[in-house]
Amino acid sequence: MLALLAVLAIKPAVNAFHNYRLVGQTKERLYAAQEENYRLQRQVKHVRGEAVLRREARRQGMIDSGEQAWVVNGIKR
């Protein structure tokens, strides 16, 4: 009888150990995702900065209000 109870207790114990390990792995993935999210949020704040937007607009050939655009032909790099 005691042996039967021991056998019946093994499955729940194995499941509990498996769940314990799974929780640890899930927490690690959660912490990694939170760190990545924090890094991406900082990057978005930086990209939305005024200087970055102006620089990117200039790179794409845009002009600011009140400016005049000039096209120069014949320049080779």
C-alpha cells in the first residue's frame, strides 16, 4: 500500500518540478522582453527628437518653411 502511494505521488511531484522550471524560463523571457521594450522606447524618444527629424528631412531633400529650394546641375561627386 505504501509503495502504491509513493508511485501515485511521483507524477504530481514531477509535474510540480516541471512547472517550477517553466516558470523560471518564462520569467527570464519576460525580463528580456521588458529590457528590449525599454530599449526600443528610448530609441523612439530619440528618433522623435526635433534635431533628428530635421536632419532626416534635410537628407530627403525637404526644406523648412520660409526657405527657397535651389537645384544645381552639373556637379559630380
